[in-house]
Amino acid sequence: MDFFQSFEEIATTCELKEEKVKSVIRYTNKDTRDFWKSLDAYNKGKWDVFKKAIINLYPGASKGQKYTRKQLEKVVNSWVKKTMNLEKCLLKYYGEFRPIARWLKKEILSEKEVNRIFWYGLPQHAHRKIGDRLKIISPDHDQKHVPGRKMLSRLEDMFLPKKLSMQSLTTMNQQSRN
């Protein structure tokens, strides 16, 4: 989708109309160009028809897929291997984890899966510390179940400096992207 959006901006600036179909293939590699030229929609020369045909050929393209489960697992696995200083590294882990998980939660992962994957990325000493605190603040919580991120946010004072919260981290993370 980003590819087509960028191309359409350029095409509009250059006032391309019917030439879009023939022009867009200039921005692809040879294999893609040959494949796209073999489509019936290419020969029709109508941009909207051609664009739709292309998008339908690529899984996730219509949704603007940006992340994969594998990318999320890569982030988590990289943190599992680290000795996490809870105050500093939890913020960084959450900052890497959240944008990917948030996108995947729209279509691919359930909230429960996101929580399980997030939990897996925390070091064992954090699991013990969180488990001990959960026994105090939520005695009914089943220790065999992964606590949700909402439950973890109730425990954030264990990990984060007093003036910093998961909510403020989210705000900071969004501001840094702008």
C-alpha cells in the first residue's frame, strides 16, 4: 500500500492519468515487472483495475500490513536473552514491543496472545517479582495464567520511576515518531 500511495502522489504531481499503469512498472524489479505485465489488468490500462488486481495478489496488502508475528517474536527473543534492568530496559522493551503488537492485534493476534508473548520477553526474575506482587494486590489471580498488560500496568510502580508510567511511555513513543 505504501508503494502505491507514494507512486500516486508522484503521478498526481506529474499529472499522469492513463499512463499510470505503464509508468508504475518502472519502479519495480525485473521479475515483478514481468509478472505485472502478464496480468490481464495491465493490458486493460485502467489504473484502478490494475491496482486492485495487484493488491489482491499480495496477502495483507489491502490492510497495509506493516508487521508480522515473526518480527514480534524477534523483538521478544532478543529481550529474553538480555539481563533486563527492570527500570530502564522494561521501557525500551515495551517501546519496541507495543507498536508491533498493537498492529498485529488488529487482525492477527488476540489480547491473550499479545499478553503471553509480552510476558515471555520478561526475564524470570521479573516473573517472580510480578507473581509475588500479584499475590498481594490480586489474591484471586491464577498464578498459572499470564497476567494481562492491564494487570501489569497496575504494577508499574515496581518497575518504573515514580514520574514515568506506561501511559507516559506510550505518549513519549508516539511523540518520538513525529
